[in-house]
Amino acid sequence: MIDVSQLQKIKSAQELEEGLALDQAHGYLRDSDWYAFAQMEEGTPMPADIKAARNAARATIYRLAEKRLP
């Protein structure tokens, strides 16, 4: 007998791409958090390109997370 509650939906190519983009955005923020901590704790300015990339990662997370809400 098959337990239907255990079946998983097959993800589309777009869903897989969005999942990868979400993982990459979270990973970038995690990997670059030390810049934010250095700025908060020591006043070391964050390079503009890092700040822009972190803003882009957050925008990706917000956009994709909003899409996944029911």
C-alpha cells in the first residue's frame, strides 16, 4: 500500500532555480556577516560593493520568500 502523505511534489525548473537563488542569498549574507559585525563593533566601514551585494541578497530573499507564502 502507498502512503500518499509521504509523497513529495516534483519541483519545476523555476522552483529549483528559485530555491538555489534563495540558498545562495542566505549563504552570502552568512559568509559576509563579519563585515556587519566589524562595522558595529569597531566602526570599520563596510566596502560599498559588499554593502550593495548584501542589499541585493536581502532583496532576493524577500522577493522569493514572499512568493512562497500561501
